[in-house]
Amino acid sequence: MINSIIAAKARSEFSRAMRFEGVGVPRVPPPGDDRPRLLYLHIPFCERLCPYCSFNRFVFEEELCRNYFRALRKELLRRLAPGHPLRKEAEERGEI
Ligand code: SF4
């Protein structure tokens, strides 16, 4: 009982803290310039879901995970600058 109350409160507080206001919809800058960037990749699979955790997460399932990584790879390749060797290879293979 106490665990579920604490988990609910923690989720509510995290969710409030993660609400970004006044910045509009975030946009990924277009590829092609040389500005350094940081990249956050979220891998949302866990062996089990901890009750206090507010991350977007799912219990690990192999097929779901494989599909996720396929989609992630595709998205990353799309973000590479046109002409980048990895992107060109993927385009030639019809992957993107
Ligand atoms: S991401 Fe959250 S649910 Fe997954 S192991 Fe870490 S704390 Fe637990």
C-alpha cells in the first residue's frame, strides 16, 4: 500500500518536473551543418518495471526490442547528412 502511494506521488512529481512549458514543440535541427551535437538515445526495455520509475519503459520482449532497434537504426541513418557513406549505403540497400 505505502509503495503504491509513494510510486504514484513520485510519478506525479517527475511528470510535473518533465513538463516543458513555453518552448513549443522541440525540433531536431536539420542535418548538414558542422555544429557539434549531443544525442540521447532512450532504450526503454527493462527486465522488470520498478514501481517508482517514471521513465517510458517496457518489460523486455525480444521481438519488440528487435523492432525498436530496427526503427532506431533507420531513424539514425535518416538523420545523417545526405552523402554520408553510411546513409548512402543504406539508401542503396533500400533501407531508408
Ligand atoms: S528504467 Fe526504471 S523500470 Fe527500468 S530498471 Fe531502471 S528504474 Fe527500473
